[in-house]
Amino acid sequence: MINWSPQVFVGLGFVLLVIGVMLPLLMILQVIPSTFFLNFFAYGSSFLGLIFGIIGTVQLTIRRRK
């Protein structure tokens, strides 16, 4: 597993979640065209952001308990 600090995981998760929200919003407003790849990328970034955020918070909790 990658040996990053929990803050990096939480920060990366936050950035990915913001991308996962902004891309569909821009597609709905028709600022950028809706393509299959872009839809898949938005979903994937949102999902990975959630997973990275959970991993980071679990690591922070484990470190604070010790």
C-alpha cells in the first residue's frame, strides 16, 4: 500500500469528490459536452474520492488511538 499520510488521503479524496460534483454540474449546464468517457470519469472520481476519504479518516482514527 502507498505510504502516504492520512491528510494526503483526505485531501486527495476531497479534490476527487469536488471533481466528481463539478463535472456533472458543468455537463448539465452544457458548458462541457456530455460524453461517455467524461461521465465515467466523473463517477470514478467521485467513487475514488469517497474511498480515499474513508481510508484517510480511518488512518487518522487509528493513529489518534495509539
